[in-house]
Amino acid sequence: MELQNEIVDEKNDEKLSAGHWMTPYPHIIEAGKTYREAAIKIEKYQLSCLPVVDELGHPVGLITLKKLMNLFLHGNPDEKIKSDIRIHDLVLVKQDANLLELFKIPHKQFLVVDDSGQLVGILTNQDILDGFSKYIYKLEQTENKADALNVILEKAYEGIAVVDENGVLLEFNEAYSRFTGVKREEAIGRHVTEVIENTNLHMTVKTAIPDRGVLQVIQGQPMVVHRIPLWKNGKVVGAIGMLIFEGVSEVYEILDRLQREKIKNKTETKMMTTEIAEDSRITMDQIIGTSESILQAKRLARKAARTAATILISGESGTGKEVFAKSIHHLSPYYNGPFISVNCGAIPENLFESELFGYEEGAFTGAKKEGKPGKFELAQNGTIFLDEIGELSLLLQTKLLRVLQEREAERVGSIKKYSVDVRVIAATNRNLEQMVEDGTFREDLYYRLNIIRLHLPPLRDRKEDIPTLLAHFSKEICAKYDIMEKQFTSAAVASLVNNPWKGNIRELVNTIEQSVIMSDKDMIDVSDLPKVMRKQSTDDPEMNLSLIEQAKSVGEEAEKQLILQTLKEVGGNKSQAAIKLGIHRTTLYQRLRKYNIR
């Protein structure tokens, strides 16, 4: 077949351009190499085709699987690829070529070139279809914006009211209507003060000052509302009022949240390196637990931290894999460097290379003018934590493996490589061994990551740690929300200890936080716990054991640690400690003698 030197370069909407949807800098093979080498590269990187370029980087052909199969069956696979090959029809396109025009051309692959004719990307029919679907979706969103706004107003849990510059209601949604008892059609067109009592929404229009999280009494009930002015062309043309929470008991929650946001905003002004350093200051001693399984994990982590070997942390979601990774970093030779965390399951496949390895100026459409460093560059001389490694596709696994093997990476759009000097810690909640057998995880990458294996036990397998975890997190959460320290009754602790904890420590912390915030009592009982735990407490007579008896049932070491922790909290007062533990003072003295506690 004759090689087509057809170049398509129609101008188009940037979102429908070839450069926007192409795979930048694809794998290539130079003319002069053999077809066997091409086959090896196609198999290694799981490609459907392989562009051939000359010594100047100009595309001269395209090797397909069909051509290779025919060559291996009837030709000589060690034959060299010529610079004037005629093995496949070839269409070269410019980066601004229109997908609508390309779709009319009966080809499965298009090679994208720059103005000098050098290969910069490859575009497949699937890429074109993806571009069409996303572009159409965006158009539909734009066209239906008004309808979507109406749906949002009516489906919103919050009461929403909108007034014009004169304080006249333009919108009044169903939630607000239900609360006030005024129908929407009766409210719209009236002044806001006639519909909503004690409102200042009309004043927000005049002052142009937003009010966030303020109290407003409506029908005798304290409410929390937002009032936000609407600007257009430098002038206030209206305001939005939002009824956020019902009930004064929830006022404290929003005030706490606003306070946290204020602290967060102050924190965001710090330098990124400072944030990274603070984030990684987790030591092994901060990992709470005295069970043999967690102690064994900590011993192995300490031993592994002293080396530069790659570590693979496995365990269910919520078992604390990132906490262990940070503590390993803290004890490692890379302690003075940054700790960079990467959620592999959250990075889109087409952005994986640019996110992990960075990109140069103008590398692709939408790229920052100054370029951007990748996660590996940011982690230089430190630790990179690759979480959810099992979520990567085979193609992305291949790209990651190449960097781990060569210890070199290259920014997208660059021709220069930079060395990678980082400590790699990977984590997964999936069975990688089974994935290797199923062919969904590369075996060579698995062995590259699995130098040192650290498995974290689920919380249900170390129940003896739950009382200690409960004491620690309840105190921490009370301090976080600046509320009086609260205690858990023995029945509540028993219920927590016997919960299956499918979400592990993350679920435990969430449960403690919910119980501490929502309860108005100083002593949290079973009735203050989530429904499922209250039911377990009722159904299981073991739930009625005292706090100290429950601790004993899951291990004497936990009992000892609980007594020590309680004595510390009450300043060594044994009478108060006995009351807090739910046992007689004589029983406490017996325990002190038993464990040689002074």
C-alpha cells in the first residue's frame, strides 16, 4: 500500500481538537530496528500499533498487529524496518485538526504531528468517540442549565429564598415553603418581610455585606441562616437566603465547622514544604495498640524503616496504612525529605504521567505556562506513598514499573530525564497475588514492590486495643471541638468492643466523633451510639459487662493499659479511677497488686 502523506489541519473548537484528545508522546520505534524488536515492544507495552519514525523524529509508517502476524508467519521477523516502508496507510494530522473531520476518514489510528512534522501524539477512533461524548455532555449541561437550577432549588434540603434589589421574592423553594407554611406561588412577588419573620435579607441587598452562620428565630425556633448578596456589573442586584439547620442543638456544629474552616484558611498560607513536613511527623509511638498483631507490625515497620528498600503495606481499608507509611518515613534515612502521598485510584488514566512525572510548558492543551513538577519530583530525597496501587490499569502499571526499574523519569513534553531518588512505599487493600494470577496486575511490578511486606490486621482481630483507642480518640475529639471531655459507660464500651468494625479504625473514629458531638451528656451510654450498636447491646448479654470486665475478656494487657491510662487521666486518684472504671475501689487495689502498678 502507498503511504499517504495526507495532513488534516482544519481549525476547530479547542475542545474538539486532535491535540486535546491524543495520547502525547506515544511509544515509537526507529527505522533501522527489526520487526522482532517492534513485536517485543508491542507485547511489553500492550500496544495495538507502533509508529515508525526516521532519524529526525518524523513518522514514516505504522506497524500493526496484523502486519506483524503476517510477517512472523510468512516473512523474516529479523528484517530491518526501512525508512521508506509502505506497510500501512498513514494519515498525519495537525494538533488543531477537527475531530468531526477526522471521523469521516476510514482509519483506526492517526499520527499527530507539530508544525515541523515531528510526531507528538497518536489518536485512535476510541479517543475521537470519547471526545464526542464528553463534548455533547458539556453542551447538554450548558443548554439545560436553567432546568438544572430549578431542580437544585426544589430538591435542596436547605430552604432557599432569592430576592431582587427591592427585597421582593423571586424564588422560594419547596423546603422553605414546608417550614414556613407559605406556598411558593403565594410567596413569590411579595416583600420578603411579609413571608419570612425576623429576616434581614432585604438589608443584605442594601449593605452588600454577607452574613454566614447567623441565628434567626423563625416561628419561635432558633435557626442558622446564610445571607449572600448577588453582584452583577459591580452592583448588588439581589440576595440569596439559605436556611441551613433546623434546631438550636445543631448551631454548635456549624460554629465548630466555621472555626475549623478559619483555622484551615490560615494553614493554607503556609509554604508547601512546611505542610509536608508537619504531615509526616507521625512516629511509631503514635500508633496505638498493645495487641500482639499490632506490636508485630510495628516491630517489622521499625526494622524496615532503617533500610531504603521498597515496602508494600497490605490491609483492609481503614486499618491505618498511611499512618504506618508516615511513621516509617519518620524513622528512615529519608526523614529530612518530604512525604508525598498519591492516591493511585483517584488519578485519571490520561493524566497519570503528567501527575506523577510532571510536564513542560506547552506539553498539551491546558498545560500551565511554566510547566508543573510531578509527584516524584516533589518527593525527591524523601518518600513517595503510592496508595491503592491495585487500582492501576495494566498500561499505568507498565509506566510506573519503568520508573521504578530505571530510577529515572521524564516530564511530559521534555527530552531530558531526571534521576529519581525517593523511598517508595506502596499500599493496597486488594489481593495482589490473586490479581497476578488473574492477569490484572503485572507480576514484575508485584515483585518490584513486594520487597518487604507489611500486613496490618483488621480491628476486629485486635479487640483488646479498642478500649485504649476509645480513650485516646474521645479525648482528642473533645479537644478538637473544644467541648468538655466526655466518658463512655461500661455498657457503651462493651458494645463498641463487640462491633465487627468493617470500616476498621476509620469507622471507629467516625462513631466516636458522632457520639461525642451529638450527645449532650457527660457520660455517653449505649443509647447515644448508632442504631446498629444499640441493637447489638440489647441482643447480646455480654454487652452489659462493666468496662473493666470487658477489657479483661479481650486480654489482661489491655486491662493493665486501661488502668494506667485512667490513673493518668485522674491524676493518680484511685477513688476517682475506680468510679471511672466502674469497679469497687478494693477491686482496683487488687488489680494494682496483680499488675505491680505503683
